[in-house]
Amino acid sequence: MGGAARSLGTGAGRNLALGVGGGLVADALGIFDGSGRKLIITRKMQREVKEMFMFMGGDLNATADAYSNFKQRSYTADNILAIMLKKFSSQGPYVTKAAVRKTRSTLRKMKTLADMTSDLMPRKAPVRRRAASTTTKLVRNG
């Protein structure tokens, strides 16, 4: 094994190679902005870029210039394309505040209806069972 291959076999060398390789791939994909910082793409950013892209008539360079002026940061056409093509993973079902309010309202209405029903139609008292009747045995004398 050569010296370079042996150094890549160690943990530090492997991490260095992965870091450099990952950085090159990320830079090629336009995941870093012009200042060297990692570009964090949000749903809001994607919505803004798509809207601006439509206003600019589908021109990536014009969109990059306009979005750079809007955000006061440097964006390239590659960044704009990466923002537009970003696929967000589904966060799964989540409960919104509106859903919680609606559920509370529904439960309150159901409780009110149950209380009203119990006031208007009280439950009948259960039938009380009598103890088994005893029989009297007559005894004859003599």
C-alpha cells in the first residue's frame, strides 16, 4: 500500500478526504452561496424564488440578480436553480393550533349537548329488587 492510500485508511485521513470531496460536490451543486457560507433553503425562500422567477419571465440570471438585491446576499443562477429544485421531505402529520382550537370547540359543544340531554331526560332510577319473599309454614298442634 502506498503512503497516500495508507493515510486514507486512517480515520483522520478518511474524514479529510470525505470533507474535501463533499465540499467539492456541494460547491458543484450550488449548495454554498457566494460568500462561502452554506446555503440553507427554506420553504419560504423557495416560494419567493419561484414567484420572482415567474415575474422575471423564466430567466435564471435575472432572477438571481433580483433575489440578490432583495436579500442583500450574493446568489448565482446555480443557487436559484438549487433553491427551485429542492425537494422537502414530508414532516408527517402534525397538529396545528387551528386544529386544536377546532377540537376544543367540538368537545365543548358535545359536552353542552350531553348536559342538556341529561337535564331534559333524566335517567330512570334503577328498579329496586325486593328480597326473596319468605313463606310462613303453619304448624298444627295436635
